[in-house]
Amino acid sequence: MHFTAVALAALAGFTPLIEAHYTFTQLLVNGAPVGKDWQYIRQHTRGYMPTKYGEILQNDFRCNTGAGSGANTQVYTVKPGDKIGMKQGFGANGIEHPGPAQVYLSKAPGSVKSYDGSGDWFKVQQDLLCKSGNAQALKNDAWCIWKKNNIEFTVPSNIPDGEYLVRSEHIAIHGAHDKQAEFYYSCAQIKVQGGKGNSVPKGVKIPGVYQINDKAINFSVWGSATTYPDLPGPAVAAGGRTTGSIDGRTTGTTVAKRAVQGGSPAVRAAAEVNAEVDA
């Protein structure tokens, strides 16, 4: 009896941690779920556990462990302007860790089902801060993604037709001060029809998009900071969107008219906002 009580107490103590973990398993199109879990999203073997530290330098960081192939995953056809989301699985119903969200696309050279994601990836969405001037809020609901159960992006009109991997990612930074940033991500398979672009925006490699000493993924929310000045990865590509800003003063969604090169992440972000228009 004593062992049972202790065991139950221990399990109860771990419950909040378990509930805070998540992944993305179902596709949303214009706000509505399509198909079943893992029908259009590559099923990985990590469950709801995050990727951490040196694991971001491994090839599995593209679409997660066991998801290097999409042979068993269907491809959903979309058009420019469609809003595509990836919903949390395993009963999770809202992100409750501080940190930014990103969406990357990578165009397959042929069928996305056989594409391993080794090509270039470009960022089409980032979600930053939607509340300003409050150090306490930076620990929770200042983030635009807070309590949302999916990560969304709008299919840009300036990309070429073809098949793409969609990589939706949330970086939880509550432990980042101790090199324990947590990465939650999955990959969907889509086919774009009606795109007006002739070439894919300049991209980055995954792994390689982040390094373990990057300021953005070692940022502490436990001090007096009220901004998130160093953004993870590249600037949003032309035609992509940013929700919020590095200081929370710009809370709406903006569309990047051009990608900004050079300078620090904060300088790029400020320049990018100046180059954007309201969506």
C-alpha cells in the first residue's frame, strides 16, 4: 500500500510536465481539419517528447525521428492564399510554453513522398510577441502562439507550383537559459497549384538552421527582459508573414515584401517590419 501511494504521488508530480509536451499530427486547411492524424503529416517516433541541444545538428531535425520518408503519408493539394495549420495531437489543446513559432517550406525535386528534406528550406511564417512592456508576460502569454493548439501559415502566391514539405515548429525557451530549449515540430506534405513564382526563395539547410550557441535558443525569460531581440534562423522570405514583433508593440500580421539580408537578427527584424505592409 505504501509503495502504491508513493508511486501515485510521483506520477501526479510528473503530470504537468507530460501535459506540457506536444507534437503536431493533423492538417488544418482554412481552419477546418482534413483527414486523420498522420494522414498528411509524416508520422515520427518521438511521440510528444521534444528535441534538445545537440540533436538539432542531426538529420532527424528536419522532420523528426523516423520521419525521413513520406512514402506512407498522403499529399494534400492547396492553392495560394489558403491558410494551412498543423494541429497538436495526443489530446493537447494549447501551447503553454514561452517561445517563438516558425514555419519552413522545402520544395521537393520531384515527389515529396520520397524527399528527405536535404534541400533548402525557407521561412514563410514566424510568430513572436503580441504583448509589450511586461517582463512577467514574456514568461507566458506575451507570445502570439500562447494557448493556440496549432501553428498556421498562409500559402504565399510568389512560390512555384510543386510538392513541398511543410515544417511547423515551436521553440519552447523556458529552459533555454540552461541550454535546454525544447523543439516541437512535424512535417506535412502539400502540393501547391496556382503559384505565380518562377523560383524558390533563397533558403537554409536543416540541420544548420540553428547552432547550439545561438542567442535566440539560449535566451532567458527569467530576468527583466521585455523583448526577444535575437530571432531564430533566417528572415522571413518575401511573401511570408510575421505575427507580432520582437517587442510586442506590433501585434498584427504583416507580409514581407522582401527578405532582409545582413545585420543582427534584431536589425533584420526591424528592417523587415519597415518593409512590410498590413495583411
